[in-house]
Amino acid sequence: MLGTVVSSADPDRAVIEHWAGTVRGPILDVGSGTGRWAGHLATLGYSIEGLEPVAELVDIARRAHPAVAFRQASIADLAETADTGDSPLWSGILAWYSLIHLRPEEMPEAATTLRRILVDGGSMLVAFFAGPRLEAFDHPGSRAYRWPVETMAEVLAGADFAITAQRTHPGGLHASLIATALPR
């Protein structure tokens, strides 16, 4: 559905490339799918890895972007390695429409896990479907959720992030937040 390459006309390029330019160190693309954003950022010289729970998508990403490391795992798997101290610390986390499939009750723990693997002062870019209320909707592949921007910001703040930028796309159906990891 998304392909493996980022189009030169993709309007998200400006947002993601600008954010990546502020990150000083390795980036983890959480929910990397076909690897299109990880592959794109790697071609721009960023140190990036992909994390994707769906085996078929990991295979596609590895074939399309052989120079980028992709591993099959979920945020829950990251929680286990973070608890043992085996998880690397990242300077940036890209969560571009990848948290949308988490049930609302899973989001606080996921945000806490992502904070634990991010260096103090590290940055996370989160994109999601926005709406006036938290609600489920059918999305290709599996159920997804719309979040009020304020509610998503509260969840991230509860996991020790400070929201440093917020963007709502025209029409209000899409939003992105940049969250900075507060010192532990």
C-alpha cells in the first residue's frame, strides 16, 4: 500500500527530514513497515534502524533497503530488553503512524518503553490520526485509533516527555508531535 520508496512529492518529507536534522545520533524507526522512511533517511546519511512486528514487511524492507538493519520485534519486545538493560539507547525515535494500532490502554506503557530507550534530551516524532474524541476505526490490516491531540500529548507527558512541537494537518484528521525526553 505504501511502497518502499518515498516520493519526491511526499508532503511528509519536509516534516520528517527537518526533524531528523535535529537528532544527534542513531534513530529507531518504530513500526517501520516496508522500510521506506528508514531507507530514505539512510540515503540522507542518518544512522537508522527499523523495528517492525510483521515478518512479511520486514522481509520487504530488507530486500528494498539492504544497507539498513531491520528487526522483527514490537514495542513490547523493546520493553523486555529495556528491563534487562540490553536495549541500545537511541537519540531519536520515529513513530510515523505506527502507534495508531495500539489500544488506548496499551499506549501509556508503550510511551514509557519508548522513553526508556531514548537518551535524555532525545527526540521522538509521532504521527497519528487525530479527532475530537478517542475512537477506534477500521484501517487496512487492523483496527486503528484516532486521538485528540491533547490526549496524545498527555499520554506522552505522563511518560516523561515534553511536547516541543505540534502540527495538525489541514482538515484536522492528521497530527504530529515532537516530544523531547526529559532527564530521568
